[in-house]
Amino acid sequence: MSQNPDAVLPDDVTPDDVMPDDVMFDDCRAEAALVGDFLLQLEALLHGAHGLTRGQAIVAGHLVRIVKIGRRMLRDLADGDGDQQFPLTRQYLDSYSSLVYLLSPALDPLGLDDVRFDQYLKDSLVAELDLLRSTRDERPNDVERRLLAELDRALTTAQLTEAEVPGRRKIGWPSAEVRMRAVGDGAYLAYRSGSNAVHGTWIDLLRAQLTLAHDGTFAVRLEPERFRPEVLRRFVRLGVPVIQLSARFFDVRDDSLHATLRELEERAAEPSPN
């Protein structure tokens, strides 16, 4: 999605502000290689995973989600389009913080606590169950019947009954804010930026969809947003401990994996070359 520098731009936007694909990628080349190497290690950890228990499936599912988010980030970067970096970061931080809470040895040194996995599943299902209860006396259409069938399947595979899922306040699963603040490294601020992008708040419109002219009026901003190298570095910096926790959870003992993760951690901590 390259932009034409000769196009008519708002008064306060110059051609230098409109970045072609190749320049955007060059600005993040080191970070792109870092994320690519990280994803290779994560995919290697997941390779051939099958016969998973309920808890293992939750962990593996979040790891697969992280792989797909990372791939999407790299595709967008190659296309010169950074518009989804904040919504994708929000999704990533949701999975990342959930895994940290589920797998942290500080919470359960033996890694045998199923309570947190039950909390996760119940919190995942409570909103859909509320919807089910509110529509139970109505005649569902085809789409609603499919959704109800999916919910029934989700309950069955979660090894839960409807009666075992209480109101959200009684479940005990920590809120996103609590999980993000426990993560640190600016995760909650990044999560809030992603929330603004997902919900289209005024903050997001000002940051990415509009330009403010000198006279106080606004113009639309159709060019894609620049990809920020720090988004990619944080992706790896936070992700390495998650792979380490997951390897412990799956009892993967691979010295070369841990050596590679240490190298990735060091690269992610280096200042951006740009």
C-alpha cells in the first residue's frame, strides 16, 4: 500500500510523513528478523503437539494464537501497513498475560494447580451463558442455533456444566488490568492503546485516523500508520519468558532451545538501530 508523495495532503502533513513500504520495512528490518526467529522457536515447541489434555490445550491454543498474531504483524509490515499493530498487540497481551497467570511457578511451584484453568474457562464462557439465558425463551434463528451449539460444545469440552459457571465476580479470574500490571514493561499502557484502536475512541481517531491543522480544523488521514519498532521488540521481549514457562509446562528439556531464547532476549533488549 505505497503512497504517492505528490498526492494532495493536508496542510500539516508533508511528503516525508508518508512512508513507502520499503522504507517502513527498512526501519524495522532488525525487529522483523527478531520476530521471525522468535516465531521459529515457538513453532518448533508446538510442532507435532497432539493428544493434549484440557489444560495443555489451553496453553497450546494461546501459543498458536501468538504465532498467528506474529505472522500477521510481519505480513502487515511487509505490506507497509501499521494500522493493525495496536489491535494485534492488545490480542497478544491478552494471551501473554493469561499464560503468565496460568503458568507462573510463583503461583504454583509444582505446576499442578487446575483452579486457574477452571477460572479461565469459566470467565471465557460467562458472557455467552448470559446471552443463552436471555434468549432461552425465544425462538432462535439458524445463526443463533449454530451459536448455541458452539456454546454447548464449548461447555462439554471444558468439562463444565452451565450450573458450574457463576457470575463473573465469583469466578476469581483476574481482570485484564490486574494481569497487565503484573506483567510490567509498559504492558498495561500498550494494552490501553490497543483498546482505543479496537473501540475507535477519540484518542485513536486523533492518533491514526485524522490530522489536526494549524487552524484547529481536521482532515482525514488515509495513509497507513507507521509500524513502530518497539512494538516488535516488546513482542519478543515478553514472549521469551512465555516460551520458557511453556517448555517447563510441557516438560521440554532442550538446552539448544534455552540457549537460543537467551540470545533472542539479548537481541530484544538492544536499542533499536533506527
